[in-house]
Amino acid sequence: MSKQREFKFVIAGRVYPVFADPDQEKSLRQTVNTINNELVRIESEYFIKDKQDSLAMLALQLMVEDYEELEPANQELSSGQLNKFNRDLNDAIETLINKIDLHLEAH
């Protein structure tokens, strides 16, 4: 890992120091550029003047996108959990039937 250095980025008109590996600089600059471009889009689309409101709208937008991307994975997980539950339930029923059969054979 490279030695971290300080980068200064302007987001929504404010300077933010970020400590990162030098090999991350390009992706950080691209990310900051994307954030600033999205803020401009949000400000013009929603007629927002306040930077904090713009940042809040951007955060909301990104979280909704993340949620929508993760939702199918959560459904698959729920389906997987349901399949496991069904297998466990079938195993338990089979075990119970075997115990009943053994009990009936003994009496």
C-alpha cells in the first residue's frame, strides 16, 4: 500500500481534505466531478439554491438507487431462506414420522 497523502477537493463550493493513496487520486477526482455535476443537475431540475438541500437530494437519490439495486438480492436471500426453512421442516416431519412408526411398532 502506498503512503497516503492529502488531496483537497471542492464539493458544492466547499473544500474538503481527503487522505488517500496516490493511486486513488484519479477515481477520487472523477467521483468529485460526478458529484458536482449531479448537484448542478439537481439544482437546475428542482430549482434549489441551497447547497445543503442539493446535497440532501443527491444523498436521497443515491440511497434509492442503492436500495433498488439491492432489493432483488434481498428477495433472493428471502427465497433462499424460505427454501432452507422448507427443507428443515420436511426433515423435522420425516423425523417425527419415523419416531411415531418406531413407537407404534414397539407397542
